Amino acid sequence: MHSFQPYPADLLEINPFTKIGTEWMAVTAGDNKKANTMTASWGTIGVLWGKNVVSVFIRDSRYTKEFIDSHDTFSLTFFDKQNKENKLALKYFGAVSGRKEDKIANAKMHVDYASDGTPYIDEGNLVLVCRKMSATKILPEQFIDDAIDSTWYKDKDYHTMYVAEVTEILAR
């Protein structure tokens, strides 16, 4: 396992447009008995309700959603963009369901745990530990731009938006 250290939020300098949208992140939830992860390229980092928060968008069909719904916390793990194995693992996490296999082990990755027991992917270099604050189902009648539904939801597999407080930042 790698050595992660707490990292102060006021020193965090990342570009969320590239860190989330281009480099991707692993969203991990569960406990020390069972955890699951998935790749995400949609999300936000900011301030809401007086707290440092993230928002992530998880489709109803994703196995990881079951873990997020049944636990109070989840993590976002970011990786070294120069490491090609990391990108391959993230592609794998996005393409394979953990319902049928241990996709973390099969991607040659490992789970470690934050001080509160929240699982994260050990091969990352930055981890945001998050405590859920709200969950909002995305519904087609909420779209002001009609193209969103026809472009992103042809299969009607809508997302739930989770807003979560960032309770701990870990870096190595």
C-alpha cells in the first residue's frame, strides 16, 4: 500500500475541467467487507451550503450506486495522468460491472481505507473522502435544453446527483 498524507483543502490546486472531464476519477464506496468502484467523468468541485463539496452523477444501472446509497461516505480517487496503466484501469472500471467479478483486483488495483473507513483506490495520487449531503434524481422534465435528454439519455438510464461534503483530502 502507498503512503497517503492528509492534505489541506486551502492548498489544493487542480483544474476540475481536466482532472474530472479528461483525466477521469474513480468513485468508490463500500466498507472493509466489500467495495466497488466506477469511472466517472462528470462531476463538480466547489462550495455549497457553507462547505467544500463535490457533486457526482451516477446512473441508476451502475452497481456502485448500490454502495453509495447504502453507505454515508464515498471517495473520489484521481490518478497520475502520465501512467498509462492507470488510464487502462479506469477504462476497465467504466466498462465492467463489479456484480460479476472483482473488477478492482482484475484491474490490478487495490483498495485502501481512509481514517473513517471509506474505501479508495490505493494507486491514485489524490483522494477526496466525501460524506453524502443530498441525492437528487435527474428527471427529463427538469431539462430546459431538450437536447440533453435526446443526446445523453436515449436509453432512459438517468443519473442521481449526489452532493457530498469533502471531509478529508489525502495525497501522496
